[in-house]
Amino acid sequence: MTESESRWAILAHSSGCLISRTGIVIFGIIGKGRYRIPGQPRETLRVFTMLSRLFAFFSNRRIRNRAAAEQRDFQMLNALAPVKDADPAGVATMQTEHGDPAGSAAARSVICREAVLNREQRVAGYEFMLRGKIHEQMRMPNRRPHYRFYNEVMINHLLQDSVSRLLGHRHAFVTVLGSFLANPLFDRLLGQGMVLTALLLDNASDSDTPRLLPERISELKQRGFKFALEECFEGTQFEALAPHADYFILRTSQHKPAEIQQITEQIGQRYRSAAFVARDLESFDDFQLCSKLGFTLFQGPFVTRREDWTDNQVGPQTLHVCDLLNHLRREADTTELARLLMQDTVLSYRLLRYINSAASGLRQPITSIEHALVVMGRQTMYRWLTLILFGSAQNAPHAAALQENALVRGRFMELISEGAVAETERDNLFVTGLFSMLDLVLRIPLATAIRPLNLPVAIEAALLRNEGPYAPFLDLALACESPHQHRIEAAAARCGVEVSAVNAQHFAALIWVQAIQV
């Protein structure tokens, strides 16, 4: 284990970080007990490797020798999202089995993702789909040949063997025509982590689907694929395919609560091994209802829904961390910082535990908070407190998913701005993206959340007024989370970057965030 790996492991521990093999947890809770890093040698090496990457970033050191590897990852994930009007290698020349060129709107459109959360409100996977109206248009009867073609283009991209490696333990949900499952392309695709949702049609071309699909689905499941049925709960096709389903997907916006309960009870009694997925959840109340009804996975805009938090107040623990960050930005003297820090026994203990770690290389232990601050340095202290600020809201609804999204925003803004702004400005862009979701994490108005932080004027202008030099990059990050292709193109133009770069760097940010979480 290298010195930097040891130092970051202790820094992560002392700031309350929880590293989990089964969950997506970055930040722990102030005052939480000890966390154990997995003890297996290979697992431990993987943990420290991932943590050292995050340590290098927060220490403001660029790891240049990772550039080539990151670029390869960008290219692989970019292949999953061919850009509208672009002509990337392997897409423009791609032909379907019917000889159709891949220059259609389906092949050129950017593919978006939507997070799939588990009952603990952590990210369990993603659904990959076409952006905007294209996805819905493909379901229309007169567009079904195009949808069949889109399925073929999509699977061809997945065949580049990148999704299963980059998603780790998460699932990738992909909707395809039921009849398309017979396509031999699936014989070349890795099944681990893939959930195939069958879109079942009623026209004559799919009349053999119930008769032919069960055997094909069994073959695919033996190779690791999972199978899902969406909004199909009765009829001949349901009876033929339901015994093979691992998931039943409901679009909750299309049903009343009583209907949802009836569907889950009836199907749950017959197929006890299958799980239910709730889509289109608008609010946290919808999430809680579906959770009580036995749903396992959840999708929808409820994750980033803002509510009226005007009357909410900043908690004393959060306020104390903000006060420390504020004093650091104001260049308060070390004696004053030590006085403030000693008001929180837990923070003082963690600071001393970190600074006296073996990785620090100190000959004698440090017992003075003031001395510890001098050794630690102001910049490292600021980044450490920023982690704690997010970690203080770990018990908030879907906090882990919000924290992941915030990190993706920050990392994307840093990556996409390379060459467009000075290197020091890119750090500010990371902070802008990270703090753009601070109101959702703390559940207070954003202006209230950042008021005590004494942020640079440019960051505050972007966050509160959508103004200043950082605003276009924040708008682009937000556009990448929307289903609207035109919004991405317009925002990219304002930043002076190509849409192809946006697509690549957004997926690269996702890879980076997943890489630092085990």
C-alpha cells in the first residue's frame, strides 16, 4: 500500500466516509462509529486504489498517467450514445441486418440514462433510452420498424463490452421489442447486469412472440440476462412470459393507488420470486407508497424534486461546518480556527486521528489542534470539511443518490472546461457543480445553504442567478440530465464545445464517480 493510499483511507475514515461493496455510499455521518474496509487482499487493494484516485483529485494533483486509460473509457461509453448529426467511427458505417444505413434519427440521437434507486434510495442501476420524444415515437405503430432498427444499433454499441465492466454491480435496463430478442446479436452480448425489458406489440408481425419467446428467454437467462415485463399484466402474452420475468415494471402515473395495490398483490402471489419496479414517480410520497406496496426499485423525477423549504433551518452541526469553511476562505488565523474546531469534540477527534496516522510519517504524536491544522494545511482542511458538509445529511431522503449526482455534475464541469478556462478555475467549476445540489441534500433553500460559505463571487452568481462565467457550464451539466436534445446542443454552443465532447465527458464523469465507490 502506498503512502498516498494510506493517507486517503484515513482521511476518508476520519471524515465519515463509508465504503460499501453493496451500496453507493460516499459520505458517512458525523459522529458515526467505525467502518471496516473489506479485509480480503484483492478487495483491499481495490478499495485503496479507488480511494487514492479521489485523494489525488481533492489534493489538487492531476494524475496524468491516467489520461490514456480515461480516454479509452470515454470512447467506450461514447459508443453507447451516438451523437445527433455526428459521424462517429463505427456508427455512420454501421448497417442493420436489412442493409439500412445507421444515419437515421435513432442512430444519431444521444442516449440518456435515468437512475434506478433501491429501497434504501441508493443508485442500483440505470435505464438507457433515447432522448426526448424519439423514445416515445418509436413505440407508435408506424414507427415500429425504426424501433427495431434502434434496438439493433443499441445492442451493437453494447457489444463493445463496456457496460458490464463500467457499471460494476449495477444493472442496465434496456427496452427492446419482444420479437427482437431472437436476434443473434444477443448471443455475443455479455448478460451480467443486463435487464432486458420486452416491449410487446399486438400487430401480426409479433403474433408468434408468445409461442417463440419463452425458450429464447430461458436461453438468455442461463447466460446471466434478467428479463422484465412493462405494463403487461394480463392476456396471452402475459401468461406465456410472466413465469420467466425477474421484474414487473409499472408506470405509476398511469394507475390509481388502488390499481397499483391490486396489481402488485395479484401478480406477487403468483410470481413470488419476481420484483416490482416503479417508474414515473413524481414525489417522495409516491416513493413511500410504492415502497409500502412492495416495490424494490424506483425511477422518476422525485429524486431531484425541489419543495418549499423556506421554513427549514440549517442544523447546528451543518452550520458549524459551514462556519469553519467560511473562516478558512476568509484566511482566519490558525488560533481562531483551532478555537472553532475544538467546539466540536467529534471533529477534533477525527482531525487528530488523521494527522497522527502512520501515513503522516510523524515521529511524535500531535495532541494540539492548532499544531494539527498547521501540519494538515488549509486546502486539505477545506476539502475534508466539504466532504463532512455533505455527509452531515446522510439521513436525508435519497441523500446518497443526490450526492452521487452532485459529484457527477462537478466532475463533468471540470472535465468539459479543460482548455476553455484556467486550471485554477476548473477547481471552482467542480465546487459549483457539487454545491448546485446542496439545497436538495440539506433540504433548505440554496441561498440559505451557501450563505455562510463565503464562496467566490463567480460561484455564487452561477448558483443563485445563473450569471457569470461559470453559469454556461452549470447549464450544460443540467442539460445533460434532461431528456431534451436541443437543450444540450444550445448549452454546448454557449460553452464553445462540441456535442460529441459533451456526451463523452458526461459519461466519463459517471465512470469517475462509480470508480471511487466500491
